[in-house]
Amino acid sequence: MDIKKNVHSTSDQLREHFLGVVYNYSAHGVQRDGAGWEQSISIPLLQPHMYGMMEQWDKYLEDFSTSGTWLPHRYEEDHHNCYTYTLTFINCVLMAEGRQQLDKSEFTEKYVVPRTRLASKFITLYREIQKHGFYVTDCPQHEAQPPEGGGLC
């Protein structure tokens, strides 16, 4: 579990991708990584209409990460870990915005599970395409029904 500090680039914004630094917490304390997280799952918490708040969230993240709570010696694999770090940060922001905080199961169910399911479907599709050499295309607009024996697109 990690938190990504976003750095906007105009061309990246158009593609809805962000460049940035990933903040993560482990037995080494809070780490800031610019690479190495390319295969992680991103769970967006800001809706597109809230992108103006990114700088504020980034400031919260930096202040939060430098507190004594996240020193290396305080790390505990089962109770004070990367998940705790992420959820505590999210709840601090929610509290500052006067919104209701999330418990662990609510956060997992509402944010983590849906993205994990989506990633699983994508990985399954990718592996099948690799294995069988198939690819998916859009159905032509003018065909209301698939051709006989053609199946679905």
C-alpha cells in the first residue's frame, strides 16, 4: 500500500496519467520512490473535479510523512504497516475536509477490492491474448447483430 504524490504534466493530464513520487512505509520508515512502482495498482481518491486540491493533499502528505509516527522503529508488520500508513493519511485528509473517516474494511471494500478485481480481469485477458494470440476490437456501428456463426465482438 502506498500513496502517490502527483506531479502534473499537461500531456499526461490529457491521458489521465500522472508522473510522481510514491510514498510508502516499511521497516525502513517512509520512503519516497520515483520508480519501481510501475506494476502497482492505483486507487484514485480525488475525483477529476477535485484536481485543484492535489497541491493541498501533497502538502498534507509531506507533513504527515515526517511525523514521528512513521519512524522505522515503530513499524510492525501486522499492526503499524503500509496499510495503516495509507488509511491513516486518507482519514487525516477526510477529517480536515470535515468528511466521515473510513475504517479498514470500508476502505478495502470501497476502494481496494474494486480496483483489484479490475486488475485481475485485465491480467486474465492479457494472459489469454498472449496464450492464444487473439485481440479484441470494437463492433462496427452499422451491424445491429453479429454475422451468423460470428459470435460477439
